[in-house]
Amino acid sequence: MPLLRIQTNVTLDQASRSTLAALASQRAAELLGKNESYVMVSVETGLTMLFSGNHRPLAYLELKSAELPAGKTRELSAGLCNLIHAELGIAADRVFIEFADVARGMWGWNNTTLER
């Protein structure tokens, strides 16, 4: 179950947040080669955030997934930075992404865990 969390200081209305969430869900599933029915996305906008001493538009993303391929993090970074730039106009050098490979037994879902 991939989880993509997007936090930004850019303010979006509800419709724009929903659109971003839908596009991010599709992109995460595509980049990870996973079925979108398992992808969860959280979008938080209008936050007070500072980077490099200023409040220019920026974003912080977290991508967590069981079996996250460490060898694909550069590709994942490029794909997610491109999405954020296309949808929010934020330059890639103002986007930070934290990748986390979560053990299957550490994801709870449907009264159990993802451990096989």
C-alpha cells in the first residue's frame, strides 16, 4: 500500500486539491508499477513552510511503500518533481521527497497486515 503525502505552502481550493490528489495517485501507481486501488494520497496545502530562509513556493513529499525499490528513487524523484512542477508551478529545487520502504508486517490493513 503506497502512501504519498504532499505538503505545500501553496494554497489550493478544494477542487484543485482533489484534482492534485487524483493525478498524484495515478502517477504514484504508474511509477511504482502498482495497482492504483492500493494507493493512498494525502494533500495538505496553504501550510506555513520555510526553506532556504524564504517562503517561496515549496513542497515536501513522503512516499512510503512496502517493497519500495531503492534502485528507482531517482526515477521516482523525477516523476514526482515533474508532477509538482506541472500542477503547482514549484521548481524541482524547492521540492524535497522522503522515501521509505516499510516492512510488509508494519502496514496494517483490513484487520491484518500486508505480511504474507
